[in-house]
Amino acid sequence: MKSPAELTELFRAQGLKITPQRVSIFRALHGSAEHPSAEAVYEQVRVEMPSISLRTVYQTLNDLASMGELGQLDLGTGAARFDPTLDPHHHLVCERCGRVSDVHTDFTDVRVPQGELHGFRVATTQIVFRGVCADCQREGRDDAGRADGTRGRTN
Amino acid sequence: MKSPAELTELFRAQGLKITPQRVSIFRALHGSAEHPSAEAVYEQVRVEMPSISLRTVYQTLNDLASMGELGQLDLGTGAARFDPTLDPHHHLVCERCGRVSDVHTDFTDVRVPQGELHGFRVATTQIVFRGVCADCQREGRDDAGRADGTRGRTN
DNA sequence: CTTCTTCTTTGCAACAGTTGCTGATCAGCA
DNA sequence: TGCTGATCAGCAACTGTTGCAAAGAAGAAG
């Protein structure tokens, strides 16, 4: 993820206006947890700009995503997650608390054998490891009731 | 996926009642396309039972899923997909038409290296290959407007 | 600094997918 | 055939997200 200053430049270069809302969102993303949902970004931005609307956060996040400055994940945890890490990587998803972390191992050798492709052209390969994170193991929470209140599905 | 008769037995064994709705859903699943959404199952069941409610379809699908007789996928294609194939496998997702197909290759050697785990205990590994299916390549459709009208995200 | 144009932000309605609720109905059993 | 708890239909409600129109602000020009 580029710095707020770089993103500002980038927006300017595209003829987009630099508004305090946008700058605030850039900052939030820069210093945020790994894979925030739109709602999480909203909450963080609201600390310094209580009047911002959720709509604007979605708007800007989508802008960034379509400019390729932000990845978008749907891991079945209820809401889309925005991923500031741009280089190809994979994910560890905790089925109890919903936390997502990155795996930067290279799995380029994971290929679909020719015989199974049936003409399909693969563009990207995404690997999701589901399980239980260290914290949740320690706390021995049971599955009923996730810490983040998601209602996710198994991917 | 078990046969309608086997599922009927299974339900009976659990003390669940055998209703025409359920039987109809069992049949639909048995003879259905690979990865139907709840809506798709609903449409199919409606052919022979026009009065069934979508609510009942969701209910039964969820019952089957929690009995482990049906997998549930969220591939970012808008709606959850139900997967009658129970043995571990992976998926090919067409980014144009949203079609999902199975890859039965064994990827058990795909492991997160110890150093990246940080105590995370992996339960399942799911690999999603995104790209363009043979049909869509042939038809040379452009990305704007998916054939199935989904608004999916990149996983 | 004022004005003008254009892009943005907002707030709300609408949307899709899914679930909760409730009275009416039915399957399974005696 | 009649009981009774399980199930169903139908609709309201809910979550996450987007469309829309009006109001507001950024940036360029004068």
C-alpha cells in the first residue's frame, strides 16, 4: 500500500480531487489492521472526522480498488475485506474470530493439471487456509459465537 | 451426494420428518448442476412443486449442510453455492459467467511453512483458480456484464 | 478573492441474499 | 381417525452494498 502522500499524488494525477475525507481514508488504511472491512475503515476515520458517511468510505475504497491500489477479498466472513498488500499472497482465516493474516509463500507450482482444465484459462490462484489462530486456541473459545459477530460460510 | 432415498433414510434416522418438499429438494440436488445457489434449487423444485417457499429451500439446504451432506461455498459470486461433492476438492471459477467447476487434484502438499504459521492451526485448505472458462473464451465476451448478473468480488 | 465548473459527499431509498417470526398445516404415530 | 410437535408459507427484518438527487466543496480561471 502506498503512503497517503503517494495516493494523494496518484489521485491528483488522475484528475480526482483531494478532499479531507479521502486523505483521512488514506491515512486510516495506511495505519490500519491487516484486512479491514469497509465498516472498520469507517469506524477508524470517524475518530477524526465524525461527519463522514459510510457511503463515502465505500466510494473511496472502491476507487482505490479499481485503480489497483487495494485488493478486495470475500472470504465468506460476511463483509468484503480490503487488502492493502498488493503482491500476490495467500490467506490464513481464523474460523473463530474471523481474523485474516497473510501467507507470503510462493505457491506458483500449484497448477491445475491439463486434463482437469477443459479449456479453462487460469488467471489467478488463491489459497485460503482455514483453521484456528493462536489466540483462539489459547482462549479455547468454542465455535458458538464468533468474536467479531460474523456469520461466515465455509469457502 | 447421497441419493434421495439415502437422504430420506438419514432424515428419518435423525427423527426429522419426510415431507414432499424435502424429497423434492433431495431430488433436485441429485440431478442438479454442479454448484447450485439456493435460488437455483428453488427454481428447479418449483417446476414440480410451485407452492414451495424459498424459505423452505434455505432451511433444508442448511439442514443438509449442517449434517455434513452438502458443502457450502462462498466464492464471491453474490450468492452462496451448495456443493454436493463431499470429498476434498478445489474450484475453477469463471470470472465472466460465474460458472464453478471442480478440480479433483490432490494438493495435500500445499502447506504453510512453519515460520509463517505463528501458531495458527490449519484445518482445511481451499484453492480457487479464477480465470475464463472455455465457453466464455469462445464467445469472446467482454468483462462488462456477466452472463449470470453477479456482482462478485475478487477472492 | 470571486466566480464557475465539475467532482464529491451525503443521506436515504433500494437492492440481493438470507434469516426470524408466526399462525396454519402436515407427517408420523397411537 | 385423531393428536401433537415438527414443518411450511409468507412476510418482515436484517446485513452489506450500491443508486440516486441534492447540497457542498475543490480547483481552475479571471
